[in-house]
Amino acid sequence: MKMTYAGHARAITIMGLPLVGGHLGQVAIGVTDTVMVGWYSVEGLAAVTLASTYFFVLLIFGSGFAWGVMPMVAAFDAEGDEVGLRRATRMGLWLSLGFALLALPLFIWSGPIMGVMGQEPELAEMVRQYLMIAGWGIIPALLVMVLKSYLAALERTQVVFWITIFSAVVNALANYMFIFGNWGAPELGVRGAAIASLTSHSASLLAVVIYVLKAMPEHQIFVRLWRPDWEMLARVFRLGLPIGVTGLSEVGLFAASAVMMGWLGTIALAAHGIALQLASITFMIHLGISNVATIRAGNAFGRRDPAHLVRGAVTATTMSLLVAAATIVGFVLWPEPLINAFMQRDEPARDQILAVGVGLLAMAALFQLVDGAQAVALGLLRGVQDTKVPMILAGISYWVVGIPASYLFGFMLGLNGIGVWLGLVVGLGVAALLLNARFWTTTLKALMPAPSINI
């Protein structure tokens, strides 16, 4: 029986809302850090903005193996292959742990790296203090991402949501305790935010492991986890590495923008941090839709059902466009109240940050459509395990087009922060065009044995 477009919309909403909520909960951790450190000091806000971006770059690169687990588990589940889904999840954990251990030196020596990137010595030192502590959180963070992908692929999205909310609450309480020195704790400022971040990632890992052990004992995910499975490890690696590189390309675009904003000074970087947090909140809705697109495309791929795949793809893309239209209205009509929420009323630099932030938020409104469109296209391509060519297309869009465009508009044409963000719009726009063209032409044609399908 063919599912109608309305049926696809209902299914995407039911499965997607907990994932969107989970992503928003994850962003809430970053928002909480930004708000609380912003209340502590503008200098601290600038440092945590840069340090969080640095952490996020490596996290996204390493998360490729977790994202690779999702379509594989979805396809194995559709085929009724419990052994396959267990093998894929285990080797996803192996690869993620290996990447995390390799990434640790980049956190430990982040201070000199910041200096090479042209950041001021005082700012670089604060970044180092944060990442020396928070960097260890990449180990639990990546392991959590694998287990969340495994659960989401099995359509257990509600528990993904609740575990993320639990982590966000832990982070907020730890921030309140260690940044400001409440409840008898020392006042640690930026280092306190780092302790809170590490604590929340560790608590999240503990919670998700307990759930998997209690709710999914038949899959035996952690039984003989120490035993290598080289064939499956290679399969997860081949699928996950291009996803990680694709994510690195995109987040690298935003990281480069943060570095460029740092060249413009502390005020510009603080405004960038606030605007980026607001844009990240709305992007999580698109990411949730993208995740559902991956899962449902993976199921259709496992069942060899291209008609179901096409209908779901049309529905997911349309829903993303509608969400983008709504968020554009919010960013254009109410920029000042949104930005003010991240600063204390008596902040001396309030007016300067607001002046820069309003312009940046207008640029964020511009890239809502293209950012959502490229995210959903990537989700669909991952669902059918097409990751290598999208990696190349993303790299071209973000690094060959986006970053040079940011530098051109921001510095060579003198548009400063607005120019840097305009470059983001250009890079994301090119990615949206290329990735959608890849899915709707080349990839679908390869999956369809018949010349056409009635959708």
C-alpha cells in the first residue's frame, strides 16, 4: 500500500519532533554556555564562542561514523538483520573512540594553534583554559552520538530526546555552580563552563548506556565489544568517513567565519556568537527533518522501494522550506529582542553588540532556505548510502566558494561582519543546488529500474 504525502508528513512529524527536540536540547547546552558566560563577561563570551567552534569542528568531523551507523542500522532493521545492526553499531563505537583519542592533542595544545590563527594572546589563553578541560568531553560525546544514531534508526526517537534534555539540565546546573561560584563551588568563569560541558557529556553517555542495556538486551551491543570485526569496521569507515569530511567542510566554513570575526575584534566576535546560536536553534529543526529523511530513506533503500523514497523526499523537502519561511519572518521582524536575551541589561558594550548583531541576523535569515535545503538533501543521500560524491560537492561549495566569498565580501570589499556572513549564504546556496541536483537526478535514476515512477 502506497503512503500518501499526508501520511509521509505525519510519519516525519511523529518521528521527527523528538529528534528536533533532542537537537534543540543539544543546542541548549551551547546557548546556556553562551548566555551564562556572556553574563559573566564579554571577554569570556568571545573566548567560549571561539573555543566551542573549535570543539564543534572536531566533533562534527568525528561524528561521521555515528551518522554512518544510522542508515546502516535502518537498512539492516528493514531487512530483519539484527546481527548486522549490532555489528555496525559496535564498529561505529570503535571508530568514534579511535578518532576521539587522536583528537585530544589538538585540544591540549589549542593555545598555540589559536596564536597561529591570528587571535589575540589574551583570547588565545582563555580558549586554551576552556579546551584543556572541555576537550576531554569529545570521548563521551562521540560515543553518545553513535548510540543515539542506533536508537534513532530503530525509531526510538523519544528516548534520544529525553537523554539530550537530561544532559542540557546537567549542563545548566553545572554552569550555574562553577562559572559564578554558587552552592559552595569556586568561581571559575570560563573554566567553570568547561567543567560543566565535560560533566554533561559524561552524564549523557551514562544515561544512554543504561537505557540500551535495559531496553535493548536482545541486541547485545556491549557483549564482546572488545572483539574486532574488520569487515564491518571497513564498511562503517567507508560510509562514515565521507560523511565526517562533509560535516567538517560545512562546520569548517562556520569556524573560518568565527576566525574572521575574531580579526574584527571582541565586539564583532561576541555578536557573531549570539547570531550563530540563534541560527543554530532554527537549523536544528531542519537537521531533525534531515535525520528522519535519512532513516526513512534507509528503510526504503533496504526494502528496495524507490516510490516510497521519492514521496518521502518530496515531503521532507517541502516541510523544510515551510520551516525556513517561518524562521525568516522571526529573524527579520524581531532581531533586537532575540539578541538582547543573550546579554545583561547593564552590559557596557550592549549597544555595540546589538548594532552588529542585527545585521548578522538579517544575513542568517537569508541563508535559512538554502541551509535547510542542503541539510535535507544530505540526509536523503546518506539514507541511500551515497556519501562520496556529496563529500566532494560539499567541499567545493563550502571551501572553494564559501570561505573565499566571506573574505572577499568581509575584507576586500569592506563589508566587515555582514560581508563575512554573506559569504556563508553564497557557500550554503551553492551546496543546496549541487546536492539537490545530485539526489533528484543522478542518485534517484541509479535506484530506479523503471524509466519513471508515479509519485
